Amino acid sequence: MATVNITSEQFASTVEDNDIVLVDFWAEWCGPCKQFGPTYSAVSEKHPDVVFSKVDTEAEQQLAAEAGISSIPTLMAFREKVLVFSQPGALNAQQLEQVVDAVKALDMDEVHAHVARSQAEAAAAANKQDGTQIPEF
């Protein structure tokens, strides 16, 4: 599958409607981004079951800010709507293949359980800070 350019309006639906989504945050003026682009495109052709998307940080500054992008290129990987990988810097083809393989190999039941525990812990901490007492079992 070829890479697809996405905008802030398409970002959420792209992540929600696909099992695995990689997102390359890049800009035209960025030398490492230009070097990474062909590698990203070539690897995308080998994985038709993965959506390889690109976000132009110049055109989508609000989305880049919301995603916490402080360095480009930055690669993010989502699996079943969960951010499972985020790393700035250009990868070579072998490294990118390793990321794709690792994302595909994730035990998503375990990942979702971890996310649920983290959310519960954060909610409990927030409740303790506001004085609400939650009974401990």
C-alpha cells in the first residue's frame, strides 16, 4: 500500500478505522525527512495490511502540536487505536521493518489491559488529589 497524506480532519478516523497505522510527521524543508521518505514509501509497499500515513507538520501545525511533535521526522505507530510506538529520527529500512514487525506481534489483550490499569491508576490519583476517598480493596 502506498503512503497516504492525512490532515487533522482525517487523523482520528484513520487511526480509529484501521488496525495498524504508522504516521510519519515530516516537513518539506527537513533534510532527514527527505532521506526517510523513500524508505518509508518502500517499506509501505511490503505491508498492504498496514496504513502508512504522512502528516506535513507545516500544513498541519495544530495536529503536530496536539501530537507533541518537537522534532521531525517523528514516527508514530498505532495498533487498535492505541499509540504503541513514538520516536523522533529517521530510521533505515531494517529498523522500520523491525518496528512494523514488533507492532504486528504485540499481544493487544495485554496492551489493552495495561492501558486500562494505567487509566484506573490515573483516575484514582486524581480522586485522591481532589479529596474524594475511594475505598481500597
